[in-house]
Amino acid sequence: MPARREVWLHTNRRALGLCLGLLLGLALAGLSGIALVEVYHWVAWLRWLGGATTVGSLLLAAMVAYQMTLPRLAAERGNLLVYLQSAQPLRIPLEVVEIFFLGHGESLTPGIANQPGKSRTVVIRLAEAATQWHNLPIRTPFGESRESYLIIRGTWCEPLTVDVLQRLNQRLTEAHRAQRATAEATQA
């Protein structure tokens, strides 16, 4: 059972190029804001516009950079951290998580000839008895909750392969064993 956060599934690193391009655009917006402040310092509204553009682009760049560092799945202190909605993960007790398996579904990205794009998904099966974790109010581009399943769209995480799913299930098995060993040691 990990004491500190251990990343199990990374975010989509393929999108880093797109995000880096966005950051470059934001940097240019910030520089143009600074230019407005410096060149048109005698026109008050242009100074304010330049300052607002600079501050806004810096804040947006920081938010994009931070989101790029977040994983999709991690484990910490007996919980599976699922990053689907924001920087605050959904914390699901590992004993509730039964298995990970590969699925497929809509990617929520444009497809060919106005057909929705398809992508692989990671499906997380939660225990039937843990009804408080069923049908969570989650529906984002990253994934969703349906009955006793959490679904993560492959568009927004590292490429999903059989090896990745085997690694996830191996880490889950190891975490379950560690939890049982800790519980047995405490009872003894």
C-alpha cells in the first residue's frame, strides 16, 4: 500500500506538443500585453488591457502546465486517485477496486465524416457492495461513472495496451496483498 502518491496511469503525453504550442501562444499574448503597457503607457485603458492580458495569459499558462503534470490514475495511502474532474482527484479506497480492463467508446473528439471518434478506454470495476461509489456524478471529456464502473477515455491518457492493463492489475493485486498483510499484522 503506497504511502506517497505512486502514478499508475499517466496523462496523454502525446498532447504535450499541443499544450506546449498553447503555452507558446500564451507567452506571446503575455508579451503583447507587456508591449501594450510599455508603448501606450499614456492611454489608461490600453495599459489596463495590456496588464490584464499579461496576467491572464500567465495564469492560464500556469494552469495548463499544472494540468500536464497530473496523472489519470495514482495510488496513495490505500486509495486509488482518479483524476477525471479537476486537480482534486476522486479518492476511492483500493479495497473497493476489483479490476481494470480494456474497453472502447466514444473519444468525444471529431471523427471521420461527422461520425464520433472512437478510442480505447480503461474500465475500473468497483465492488457491487460498495454502492456509495456507484453512479458518481462524473461526466467529463476525460471519463465518466456508470453504475459500478468508472470509465477513463484513452484519448486523455497514455496509450492503452494490454501491457498497460496488465501493469495496472499487477499493481492493484500488490496493493491488495499489502493491505491484507497490514490488516493481519495489526490483528496479530
